[in-house]
Amino acid sequence: MSAEPPATPAEGSPSDGLLDALPALLTDLAAAGVVELDVAVGEARLYVRQHPGTVPLVAAVPAAAAETSAEIEEEGLIAVSSPLSGIFYTAPGPDEPPYVTEGDEVESGQVVGLVEAMKVFNEIRVEVAGTVAKILAGTGQTVQAGQSLMRVRPHAAPVGGEAV
């Protein structure tokens, strides 16, 4: 009696396609903010979970978009950052005007953009009243969590008081 080699997946099977697509899939999942995924194709199964507090599978912010807090403080500007990875939109709809443009006055809590992640549109709100100094991300641009979307010059604070 001869021993047969263990069965291996046939070339072109669903598991081959899944393994070939794995690097791109992991990148897309991290960019979309997915923290857990369980997929089965035939006998192949993929289970991915990002543990809280771990570094995402993708670099946090592209070098061109990275800013240091010193650069922002130096100019006296406050960064409005994306709280999650997704696609940034400057307007509520394609045929509607943008929420804000450079030079606009904004109030604390005002919606200044949207980030779409997993078919959910998340409002981006400014934390301080001021003037929009620079818009750094454009409509349809993929953004990462923590990436600066725009900069706001806060209103001057009166002596002994808070910003107005």
C-alpha cells in the first residue's frame, strides 16, 4: 500500500484567490476602520481581528499629510482631524455647496465635513470658534484616522476669559 500525499487545494480554487488578495484586503480593511472580520469561501476561512490599542495594519498617516503639533502651534492654528479612516467629503451632497471654505467663520461644534466609513457618513465638527485658515483634504480623498483635514485660526480670547 502506497502513501498518498496530503490533499492540497487545486490551483485556481477560491482559497488561492483569497490568499492572493489578502494584502490588499488587509489594507482596505484598516483604511475603512474595520476591527473584526470573519469570511468563509468554500473550505477556506479568514478571521481578522485588530486588538484595541494596537497599531493599524496600514501606516497611520501618509508622510505628505503628516503634521507635527509644533508646526500647527507655530502658526497659531488648530487642526481639525479625522477621528477615523475613510473617504472625506466637503459637502453634504454632490450638488450642494461645501460646509465651509477657506476664510469662513465657524462656531464650536459646527459640522465642517463628512467621513464615510463602511457606508456610514460621520460628521466632522470643529472644536473651537474661529476662521477656516486652510483646507487640507479634498472631496473624495481617502483619509486616515488622525489626519488633519483643515486648520482653524481660533478667535482671540479676551484677557482673563475664554475664546469667543
